[in-house]
Amino acid sequence: MPEGDTVLQTAARLHRALAGRTLTRFDLRVPRFATADLTDRGVLDVTARGKHLLTRIEGGLTLHSHLRMDGVWRVFAPEERWRGGPVYQVRAVLGNTEHTAVGYRLPVLELLRTSEEERVVGHLGPDLLGPDWDPELAVERLLAAPDRPIGEALLDQRNLAGIGNVYKCELCFLARVTPWLPVNALPDGVLARLVALAERLLHANRDRPTRTTTITAELRTPPASRPTTPPGRPLPPVRVRERLYVYGRARRPCLRCGTPIRLADQDDRPSYWCPGCQSGPTP
């Protein structure tokens, strides 16, 4: 599933292509809205809210889409050949005289009144890349279920919006805890620093074509309280050679300590961790 930074980049591309222009083509290829026709209306803006996309159109209407695992929006010139999948996978086409935006495999696509947007995004926690970002509220929501594994809690968009499985694994590595450690078992102060680091990571990647976490300084903790592995020996410096520390690197050596990275499912999603650097329960 795309992470918050990817969705923000998608919103920016759609906004540049559609906002301030009049629709000459509007085609929703889902049964419920197949007859909707908003041609000759202007697009006001395209906004990301967590992992949701809101395309606001004149007349008080919003096209709400969510990419989930396989969805994608592509932007083409009017005469350009569409690339993004076979035609039968197209779910939406929004065109003007300069661009055509095509949505492929969109599992969530609905037209609603702009005044009712809260119905589809009101449940979300603070948006890591949004103007409503509130780290204290995010910490409060994470602590509301203290026995929940931190990996699952970070992925719950009701706690904070924008983290996907890649960031979950990378954040747990940087915090030096396994994704299965309960929220209330995190060392004092680490949860707040983890939330702050999540915001730094997403902002660092919001304009990057290729996501990386190794460019960002690791989670800062006072030297006296930093965990060690093995006991009594400080962790060696990180050798940065790749874009990510653990995600997608199963059985390969940890960039910090050389221990092979492990892989297991958590809540039906792959979780990667280093048993040498990260402390806490494992499957």
C-alpha cells in the first residue's frame, strides 16, 4: 500500500494537471457513478489526507479515491498513449485541454458532497504531512491501546495518518525495538521521539522519487539510555550503503551490526527486523 509521501506526490501531480482548469472529460467506470457527468466544471484542487485523495470540483462535489495496494493515478498529454495497465482496469478518467488523469485499479472511488468529506476522512488521526499535524495527539492516540504491538499501532491510520509498512519497519529499527513490542513497553520518551522521527522521515521523502530512510539521522536518545547489543557493548556506526535499513532485506546483513535481517508476518503484512539491533518479542 502506498505510504503518505507517495500519496502526497500523487496529489501534487493531479493538482498541477487539473486544478484551475475546466473538465472536458469526466468518466467514472464504476457502476454506482457511471452516469455522473461533471464536464464543463472546474477542478478547484486535489488534496491528500493521509492515504486518501480528495479532488474538489465546482458545485460542491469531491471525488474521493484511495489507492490501497494496487491503485495508481497517471497523468498524460491529450494524445499520449495511456500506460498503467490494460484498459479494463481503468476506473476514472478526468481530462482537460492539456492533461488527462487516468486512475487504474482504484478500489475506492466515490463522488460525494465536499461538505461531507469528514464522512470518509474524519476518522483519521493527525496527518504526518498535513497542516493538522499534532504530535501530542498522535502520542495520545497510540497510548490509548497500551498493550497493542507498536507495529500494528503505527499502521492504524486512526492514530496517525500516513505510515505504511515500509515506514513501520524502518521506524521500529531506528527505535531499536521489534514491531511486536507493546506500546507501553517502549522505554520512557521513545514513543514521542518515534512520532517525531516519523514526521521527519515522511517530510524528507515527500519530494523524492525514490524513498530512503538511511539519509535521516537515527532516533536520538541520551547516550546513557541507548540500548546496547550485545549487552555492555555499544552499537557500531551504521554503514549506509542502501536506501532502507531493513525493509525488503530479509536474510541480508544488517547495515549496523551485520546480523541477518529476519522476516515474519504481522497482521498479514511482512515485517522486517534485525534481531541483533532490535529488542523485544518476536513471532
